[in-house]
Amino acid sequence: MMSSLYIGATGLKSHSEGMSVVTHNLANVNTVAFKQQSMQYSDLVSQFLTSESNLVTNMSQVGAGSMPGSIRTLFTQGGHETGSAATDLSIDGIGFFGVTRNGVTNYTRAGDFRFNKSGELLDPSGWNVLGHSIKNGVESKSSTAIILEPSAFVMPPKATSNMTVCSQLGGLKNANNDPANPFFSMAASWNGTSSPPLGSSSYSYSEPISFYDANGDLRSATIYYDLAGKDAGSTAVEYLIALEPSQDASGRAGTDSAGLLMAGTITFSSSGQMTNVTAFTPPSSGSPSDLSAWTPASLSADGYPTFTAQTRGVVVRTNGGTQAKSDTTQSISLNMGLSLSGSTSAGLASAAEAAGNPAAIYQANTSSSLNPVASTFYGNTCASISSKRDGYAEGSMTDVIVTTDGIIRGKYNNGETQDLYRISLYRFASQDGLHNEGNNHFSATPEAGVIEEGIPGSENFGTLSQYSLETSNVDYAREFSLMIVTQRGFQMNSKVVTTSDEMLKKALELKR
């Protein structure tokens, strides 16, 4: 009877502990990324009872009650709810975020992170989120606390180095025909000391183009076109690229060649497709009509002719008045749709030689490669097909985005983006070996085994979603069912205690 009293007491204690687990789960039903727990009950050691009937088998045993066993964390995937910021992140699949403070590293599924005024990405408990910094597109090999440096909030300007200008030129007419050299009539007619430097009757069609200088200022230029001639089904078009002469900061400034950047020819087949391009750079001084001083332009690594633009620094307003920015120099490749190999001159030493060797202009360049988008000579109209450039002005950060593979990408008011960090994910040989530290944190223990760090979305790691938070994985129906079962278990054990007490009372009454 005494033993049954104590056995009932163990049942009361173990079920009260079980009720604590149930209520802990229900208390965290709205906790971000909370992982529910499950009580595993264990029985107490059994006592052997020896009697004449069990001397052979020695299997008569009586139990001593129950005790709270292991409390397991169920790491099943929770649902998702909408977050209020791009740094509200949820993991869809396997993995934990890494967070650190004072040299201690913990792990969490809760992704309700925010940047503080110092640029640190923190969780609600003030722990720094771990990731890999990205500098100039190169990702660091070691993880560190994600902290945006002051330089990350301002993107420095980038000068244009590549430009694409593809046009439909079927409507060109021969407006400027110099019998001495019909392929460079516009170049010979340019006068940088006049306004305009090239009269409207000296070309058939023009397009404005623009590029960014090293100061981040947008510069305007013009590309002029004119029909140069036809031969055996091939068509030659001359083009000229120039700045406003007043913007020229090169040695040609103030001369007749002021503003000139490059001139050349485009050859089209009878079907209107590009077959050849030539390009020449203007003389460093003297008259542009001296075509022997126009030398072949250099070729970029992609096979496009390049020109050098030297521009005067613009004047900007400051608190103290005005300030002139420094002059800039940059090399720009021009893609008109044909990638060349070897030379931009079709074998000509200068633009002047084209007059005596027109075959060099009209012949197709068999080693060239035609792009999917290229200038054409179709129809009877002129229009722009494609005009784009790289480079950009200085920009200030306006927002951040986080990609599914963990890249924290800054968005800037110049329309550009920049990769700043990659958030790491961590997984364990046995996540059941993690120790619950509270505040949605877990710490690694020897029982968790090997820790692996990886990229979200790669191998067996989950992907990230921004503006999303993982919800608690508590199952209401399960917990309420367990609550009833636990309460009934506690009730039955309390009945055991009271019944054992009544039996003891009756036994004590026997001596009266």
C-alpha cells in the first residue's frame, strides 16, 4: 500500500511536468519560428519479486511509477506570414540563421531582423546576424557580423566604357558628297569653331547619344549619318561622332577639330545587313579636313572600335557659391552590331586612303561576327533600334532587398543595385542535439555533431523569402488533445493516492 502511494505521487509529478510542456507550447503559439516540444514519459526502475513460482524464469517484477523523460523539440517547418520589411526573412527548408554577440554564436529560425543606426543587422535580442561580405563582386570566404559600412550607403559614379548604338538607316540620302573622299565627307566638313559645327545640310540623319563621365555627370554627344555610295549591291554609310566643341577638354579644344570623337563607315549587303565597319580617330591638332591625320581606332576586347572622350568638368552649385569639377578622360567602345577581328581600318592606314581604295570599304569583313541586334539598311526610314550604355551617376541607398540565395542587395536612387552581403545558413548532423537558449535561440552542443555552413538554396539548404516570417509550428489540435490526456492522467494518479490513503486508514483501524 505504501508503494502504491508513492507510485501515484510519481505519476502526479510527471504529468504536472507534461502539462508544463503543453502550456509552454500554447504560450508560444504566436512566437516567430517557435518549435514545439514533446514530453516523452519514462517508467521508473522495476523491482524483482522472488517466489517459489518464478525461481526458473526470475521474471516477476513490479514497477515503481513514472518520471519525466526527454523533452524533444519538433523541428518541422512552420507556416509563413507576411513581414513588414525586406529584412523579415523566412527559411523554406533546412537551415538556421547564425547570430553572434560577445564572441558567442547561436542559431535561430526566427528571421525578424532589422538594421540599427550603425548599419548592424540585428535580431530582436540584439545579436548580430552572420554573413559573408561582398566587395566589388567578390565574396569573402569567412563569415562575419553583417554591418553596412558608411561607404555602402553611397555608390560612387562609374564612367561609361561601353556603348551600343544600332540604327535603321534605310532612309539615308547622300546629303554631303565630297568627290575627293565620299566616305569621310562629314569629317572633312566639321568645323569646331562654328555654330553649329556641322550644318543640317551636311548630313542626312542624326541621333543624340549620351554617356557618364568619371564624375558621374551625364554627357551628350551626337552620331551623324550620311549615305556615302553604293557598289555592286553593297551600300556604304559614313558616320561621325562628336561632342559640343565647348565641352571638349582635349588638345583639339578651340580648333576646327574641337568636339570630334570618331568617324568611319558601315557597309551593308544587298539584303540590308551589316558586313563591315571601319573607325578612325581625329587628328590631335590641325584641320579635320586633313584625312591623312585620321588614324585607325583601337579595338576593344569584344571587337568594337573605341574612342577617347575628354570632357570639361561641369560647374555645380555649392553652399559657398559654385565649383567646377575636374576634367575627365575615358575610353568608350562603340557597338553598332558587328564584332570585328584584328583591325578597324579594313587595311587602310588612314581615312585619306579610302578615296583611292573604295574596295576596302565595300568589301565584307569575313572574320567579323554579326550580333542579333545590329544596324540595318532596310526600308525607307531612319530610326533608332537600340541605344544603351553602361556607367551611372553617384547614387544614395534607398532600400535593400534580400534574394532567395541570401544576397543582401542595396538599391540606389541612380537606378543601380549593389551586392553587399550574403546571409549564411547552418545545418547540423543532429539538430535534436541543439540546446534551447530561449529568445528563439539554439546553441550547438557535442550531441548536435558537425556544423555545416552553406548558401541558401544550394545543396540541402533551404531558400530565403523576404517580407516573410516563419510562424510557430504548434499544432493546436494536438496540444489540446494532450492537455486533456495529461489532465486525465494527473486525475487518475491523484485517485491512486487517495485510494491508497483510504487503504492505509482501513489497515490502521484493524488494531482497534
